Amino acid sequence: MYKPPPPSTRRKNIEFEPLSTTALILEDRPANLPAKSVEEALRHRQEYDEMVAEAKKREIKEAHKRKKIMRERFKQEENIASAMVIWVNEILPNWEGMRATRRVRELWWQGLPPSVRGKVWSLAVGNELNITPELYEIFLSRAKERWKSFSETTSENDIEDAGASVADREASLELIKLDISRTFPSLYIFQKGGPYHDLLHSVLGAYTCYRPDVGYVQGMSFIAAVLILNLEEADAFIAFANLLNKPCQLAFFRVDHSMMLKYFAAFEVFFEENLPKLFLHFKSYSLTPDIYLIDWIFTLYSKSLPLDLACRVWDVFCRDGEEFLFRTGLGILRLYEDILLQMDFIHIAQFLTKLPEDITSEKLFSCIAAIQMQNSNKKWAQVFASLMKDNKEGDKNHSPALKS
């Protein structure tokens, strides 16, 4: 009768086995095949030992990496906790006196603790429009009345089939319904049935009634959503309305082409100053800022960057104003300069439309910090004012009255 060969003892007491199949190299061949020579057996043992050593190296490296991440996370949490104490006990009670101090600005740059983020944003954005929670309720009621009357007379499909103009659709409250489902879809909290769906619908609907001259424009839902995640409903509406009333946002959301071109021209001044090689590369393909900047500015980077990183951009945007939006754009271009220099028009446009998901706060803010917002001793505001002045003088020179 056939007796199976005794099990091999070679794999006993192995400390580390990277893969179950890896150690097969040490097994004896089946009885019906020629046995391994001594040289071959030694070679297989050496190969196996090398595999184990390499696997151990990888495992140790991964363990060190995990420990480093945990240490950094722990350190970050400690910094947030200590910063929160400073913000709550020292800065917020003395806001007007401390907001512009060097110490506060440096602390601000590092990112606001989530627990005070909404409060600081509200204070920094301000309320020049003097909107009250009561006023919000009034416009929300109007929006609800319009929704009710609209739903009684038509449906979403009717809008699509009626051939309404793009402007009419953007002015319509129905476009809000379509856009809410596209807002941070991976979070699910703004989807129909989610905890923030109705809240986002309310804030956007109330705004369209409050500012019918602006109406609803795609991109607004992302801004409102970020505010809702950090503020109570009425406070989110107040911050939203005031934020959209800033010159830069108003120019973009009202599609003021003349003003938008000024912003693009100012951006290119600092683009050429900071990244001359990439600037010429873009020029060679006639790749203009509107191709990538519009989406970034419309959503204040909340659609383009990971949410936690976008919130940190918002932190400093609330501190520095519109200049920081364009400085952030230059920081992104600096971060990926080497990659972009190897690309053609189509690939650059695709890359900047959908940025890599592994972009980190430390790398981006390091690049933003390296961007100099000064050109021939002129800062952003001076360069932009100069462009505005040149435009006005150009209009005068081309005026029919002057020619006659």
C-alpha cells in the first residue's frame, strides 16, 4: 500500500511568513518527481530567506509609518485643544482688539478649531446687510409659498420639457432641488432624506427670494452647505448672504464679465511673477485662467479640495479676503508645477478640473506660503485697482462724446 511521505519539517518554527504561498518554495517535490538537488534546496532556502527579510522590512516600514501618522494626529489634536482654549478664553471675548494682532493672525493661519470655526467665520465675514433671524424667516416663508404654488402648477419634468432658457432655470427654485443632490454626494447628509437636505433647501430658497437680482446660481449650494455644517440655520443664512455680497463673489455670481476679466488679469500678474515657467507653458497653449479658476472661485474650493482642507482655506479667506482665493489658486499650481509642465492643454484642463484626492493641508499651505502677493511693490488690491483705473480711462478715450 502507498504510504504518504512524512510531512516536511523545514517550515516548523518559522517566525514570519509573508504569504501562505511564499513558503511553498521550501516544500519537497511530490514522490513521482525527481527530488531537489542539495544546491537547488540551498538556493530555494536563500530565496525564501530573502523574501522573508524583504517582507519584514516592508512590515516594519508600514508600522513606522502608522506610528508617525498616529503621533502627528495626536499632536494635531493637542494643538487644536490648546488653540481652542486660547480662542474661547482670550480672542473671542476681545475680538475687535485682538483680531488684527500678529499673534492671532499666526494662530489663524494654522487653522481654526472646528468648535469655534463657525463663530469666527461669522465675525470675520460680518453682517453689513444687517440681516436678522426674523428677516430670514420672512424670506423662507416666501420661498415655501413659491414652492407650494409651483408644485401645484408644474413639475420638474415640465421644466425640462418646456424649453425654458438657462437664465430662467437658474432663477427658478426648482434648480435648487436638482443641485442639492449633487452637493457633497459622498457625505449623503445633503441627499433627499438626509439630515441636512431640507436645511440646505431652506437657506438657498430664502436667498433666491432675498436677492432675486442674483437668484440661484450653480455652485452656491456648496458654499451654503459648508456654512450649514459649521453654523446654526439663521446664522448660516446671514453669513451666506453677506459672503455673496462681497465684490468678488458678486461679480462671479452675477456673471459680470467685465469684473471677472479684471480678476483674471490680476491673477495672471501674480502668476507670471511667481511661476514664470508655468505661466509661459500655459500661454503656449492659450490656456486662460477662466478654464480652471471659475469653478474654484464659484465654490470657494469646497468642491475642488477635500472638505477639511477646503475649510482651512476658508479660515484664511475669512481673514485675508478675496486675495487669498487667488493666492490659493497659485499655491495649487505651484504644488503641481512639475506635473503640469509635462502636460498639454487637454490634460492640464482635466487635471485642474479634478485635482488629486491625496492633496494634503501641509503640502498645499507650504506652497501657498511661498507665493508672494506683490508685484513691483504693488499688493493685490493695488494691482486690481490699477486695472480698474486703466479700464475706466480706456472707456473715456473710446467714448463717442470725446471723439466728437
